[in-house]
Amino acid sequence: MMIEPSIDVLVRNTNGNRYVLCTVISKRAKEIESVRRLELADQDKKAISIACEEIATGKVKPSAF
């Protein structure tokens, strides 16, 4: 179960659009898995958790709303 970052913070970064949030998280998680597959095996975090953290901090933003 994911507690941090909260869904409120994530939705705020996509102007309240949950569909955009879901799409951005999904696409970024796929990118992370394809590029850093071996690194993820050594880490405890999953690609989707890393993608959520990147969106919450503003490192990854949706290209258009």
C-alpha cells in the first residue's frame, strides 16, 4: 500500500485530472523499467513508486492537459 506521496499531492500536479495522473504514472513507470531493470532488482522500490515520487517532486510533469 502506497502512503507517500499522497494522492492529493499527485492530483494537484496534474491540475486535478486523475486520468492524466494515471497515464503519466503508467508511462513513466514503463520507462523506468525498460531503462533501469537491473537497478530495480537490487532496490526495494518498484518502478511505480519511483514514478510517483518523481511526479510529486515535480521532476516529471505531464506535457499537456
